[in-house]
Amino acid sequence: MIKVSVLYPHKEGAGFNMNYYLASHIPMVRSKLGAACKGAAVEQGVAGGAPGTQPAYAVMCHLSFDTVEAFQAAFAPHAATIMADIPNYTAIQPVIQISEVKLS
Amino acid sequence: MIKVSVLYPHKEGAGFNMNYYLASHIPMVRSKLGAACKGAAVEQGVAGGAPGTQPAYAVMCHLSFDTVEAFQAAFAPHAATIMADIPNYTAIQPVIQISEVKLS
């Protein structure tokens, strides 16, 4: 199993419309990716590790797939549509990474 | 539900003993945190979002708790022991953040 993590860095003053993200963006992404996407998790940053600090990421999203190839095959045909929806909820440029699940 | 994410930045040449981490560190952490810790997930970074790039994080660990207060109460008495074990598997300084689970 692999995870595609989409990490939105916390930036002072940068907005993120969580309502739109959960009600519209994520359902659209899941609909486009279809059965290849085995799960989706969304977390909103609350605090950093040290007292009184901000989180590194305002929002983290993790999408699960069986393999990197399964992700690429599902994502490629819809990449432009999915990316074009980002400005509808934030101006933050996400950091993306692919990881192998070692424990879940 | 909240998640405490422990993110180890990818650094060229920096080692990370995943075998020790999974077989010794994580079980020790779960044993110390007890029933307050509702789940643990570990992912190993494979690639960045763009072709041919490295992942931002070599390893990501996510620990689940009911509340921030439950995490703090469980972690504080064992913080020193848990932190002292880090050099046994890596020299990488982790980024820590607390997040609220919005979708799981």
C-alpha cells in the first residue's frame, strides 16, 4: 500500500476553505480516482511540537493506493481537472510526496 | 480525534534504521503511551510529487489520540525516555505537529 500525501504549508494570513475542501474538492477527487483510491484522510494543523508554535502544515491530506502505478494510472487522466480546483479553496502551493505504508 | 505527526525530513546521506524503528521504538512508545494512543501509522518516503525528486520526509509517523489533553497527559511522563531513544535509529531532527482529524 502507498500513500500520496498532499501537505499545505502553514502561511500566516493564507486562507484555506475547509468546508469547500471536504464538501466539494475531496469528493470530486475520489470520484475521478475511482476504485484505485482505497482511502482518504484529512487533518487540519492545530499546533507545532513546541508550546505556542504554529503547525508546519495548515492541512494534510493522505490518499491510499495499492501501488504507485495504480495511483499514476488513476491520477494522470484527471490531473488537470484536480489541480485546477485548488484555487477554489486556497492559494497555498502544496508539497506532495509518495510514501510506502510500513505500519497502519 | 487528533493526530500527532512526527515528520523526519529527508536529508541526503542521513540514515534511518526502519527495522529498529518498527521493531523497538514504536512498540516502546505505544507501551509508554498506553490506552490513550488509539493508533499508530508509519510511512517511508519514496518520491516527491515531481518526477525524479526526493520526498520531503524520509519517514512520517502519525499517532492518534482522543484529545490534545489526552496526548499531553500520556506523553509528558515518558517524554525524556522516548526522546532519548531517537539517536538509536536516526540523527534526523523530526518536525512535530498536532492536527485535528477532519476525515478518516
